[in-house]
Amino acid sequence: MIDFHVHFGNCFRNMYPQRPPLTPEQVIDRMNRQGVEISVLLPLESPEVMPGYFLTEQAIEARDHYPERFIAFMGIDPRQRNLEEQFDTFVNIWGCKGFGELLNGLPFNDERNRAIYAKCDEYGFPLVFDMCSGCLTDEVGLPGLEACLRDFPNCIFCGHGPLFWTAISGDDDRTGGYPDGLITPGGAIDSLMEEYDNLYLDLSAGSGYNAMTRDPEFAQGFIKRHWARMLFATDYFIVGQELPQFEWFAHLDITDEMRQAIGDGNARRILRLDDQ
Ligand SMILES: [Zn+2]
């Protein structure tokens, strides 16, 4: 299996010692216990959401220690200088394979974020983004995301976060959170998945888990429609964190082909692991 969404480092400077830094060794240990072969390490380098940083350099260093187990993405705050040069250096010198996790207080369709999408488009890279409260903001129906899906067709946008996943339901009013009601058909995610093949679904965290479990009957149909672009992922970043995705995925009533794709093959394809 491939876990497409993992962080480590001192993400909670404010909560020491209740939430001590997570180490790469703890991540490897958890992967070994839960049957994960490869984890994608997503740096966190924007100040609005996290009270600490997980730097791209840390992800690269861990990947170099465990090259069979970790893939390093890059994180760059789009308000920093020399974005394009940083991006090219992380790809060509340091071997980063994608961008994310993108989470900052700018609108999703802001020019500064679009500069990142343009670089991902140039390299054909996956980009993991998090729409949460006050972060990568968009309107009902996700028109900002849609404009970017259209303008950057070679960027593989991997959607994540409460304000992404509540758009699974036609009644999404951008309140976000973790609603427990039944899903209203006609949500923005379904229509964007139908129209744009560069949109993928990151199943991690409470947001992905809630979207897949709040209305099991709807989820069955949703998975049948979109399994070829779903990515198993946890968002592991806290010592001792509960990861209900494993249990959910193990008991999901789907074909072997779908299970293989969601758990491994889709990630392998967009990371181009078999081309190397
Ligand atoms: Zn995350």
C-alpha cells in the first residue's frame, strides 16, 4: 500500500510535551505495523494553519535515509521570493516528486498560488491541497478550483480538507466542518470529477473519512464512479493518532481491482514509480 499523505516534525510547537514531535522512525514503525510500503512526505511551510513547520529539507533527509519507504514532495510558501527557482532546485537537485501540502490563507485561485500550479503543470506533478477554514478559499461550487483545473491540465490536483470534502454534497454552503447528514446528490466534486481528469481525491484525515462514511449508500456509488482517481491516505502527523482509514478500507465492499487502484496503483501511476 501507498499512504499518499504523511507529515512528521514539530508541527505543534504550542503543545509540547502533550504533542511531541513525530520522528521518521515512528512513521516507519507505524507503516510496518499497518502494511504500508511507501509514504509520501508532505512538507508544511505556510504559517496560517499550523503552529510549526515540517520543512522540505527534513522530508528530503528522511527520504535519503529510507529511499525505499519515503517519497519527498516540496512545500514552498507562495509569498516567498524566487518561487520558480526554488521549485526547479527541489526537483532537479533534490528529487522531489510533487508539491504539497499546499495550505495558506490565500484564495485558491490567487495569482501567487497559480504560480505553483503553473510549475506543477510544467512538470506534470501531483499537488496536494487543503481547503480548510480561511485557507485556499473558494465559493459554492468551487469555481476557483474549476478555473485552475481548466488552466493547468497537467497539474494533478489532489483534493483534501473539510471545505473540499463538504463539496461532495449538493447542499454545501461553505460552512465546512464534518457534517453527519446524508449527502445530497449533485455536489461539485462529482461534476468536477466528471469534467476534469486532472482532479484526484485524497481520502485522508477526518475530512476524507467523514465524506466516505457519513452516507454509506451514497459512498458506494461515489466510489464506483471515481475509484480510478482515489488515493488511500491518512494525514498521520501526531504521535498515537487514530487512523480509522485502515479499518474502513479493509472492510470496504469493492472489487480487487478497485482496492488495488485506491490502495496503490493510482498513486504509483501519478508518481510514475514504474517508469524509473
Ligand atoms: Zn496534512
